[in-house]
Amino acid sequence: MGAARRDEALKRSDSKRRETPIAQARTWSGEIPIHSFYTAGVAGQIFFTALKERGVLLGSRCRACEQVYFPMRQFCERCFAELSEQIEVGPQGTLTSFTFCHIDRDGKRLDPPLVLALAQLERATTVCLHYLIGITEPSQVEIGSRVELVIKPKAKRAGSILDIEGFRLP
């Protein structure tokens, strides 16, 4: 689809968009009895070990298509090449998007709202989603702002993505 046709289709869909109040959303009650274990895989283990032990943010570089993934991955999502080159990224980056979440997944109001940010860290070509710390109003932030990932002190790290507290404006 050409850019003009795509833009016109988006305009039409935006003009027809209706928002359903969360209380009126259709839901089905029930439970799914699932027990599982999550493994971070080889690349994830390297990433989480570096984060926990050294406070280092590692990405994976694809030599075939020049993508730098953060967090690390084992295979390129674009060309399926194996990713064996590690590269330190961030912790500074650029905010590409953000959102204020006023309602949690159970339909309960959040006060204050949860603020999430999508940012591209220096030396990475992909983006990362995490909390945006210290922001309470949309007027305090704008797309294109510089951000920095905040890593917990070493004594509080557990080897998980939550060892990263989130993004903050410098």
C-alpha cells in the first residue's frame, strides 16, 4: 500500500474510532490453570548476569544487517542470523514514545498513573519499554527527550529485568 493510501486509510479509521469505557468492555470470567517456568535462554543469561554482576547493559549486534538488539538476543529478528557479537549500549538514549496508564489490567483506577516509556538507547537500533520515573504529568516530557536507564545498586540486583528501575530524564 502506498504512503498516501495508508495515510488516508488511517485518517478514516481514526475518524470512526470509538472508545469503550472499561466498565463496558466485554469480558469472560474464568481461570486458566497454567504452571510454567521461564528461561531467559543463552543470550538472556549473558545479559542478566552482566546486568546483575557488573551493572552493564549488553546488546547483540547482527553483522549481516547491522541491527543492534537491546536486550540481547541469540538470533536476528530480521535476517535470522545468529548473534554472537556483544556490545555495551546506553545507558543514555532518546525517548521515542510514552504513555500514562490510568487503569490497571483489572479495570481499577491507578492513582497516580503508571508512566511507561519507549526509548532507543545509544548504540542500539531497537527500542526498550520500561517505567518512566519521576514524571506525573504529560507536560513534563516530550518525544525526543534524552533519557537515562537507572540500574539498581548492586546489593539490590537479582538478575532480572527489574534490576533496571526504569528511565528518567537527566
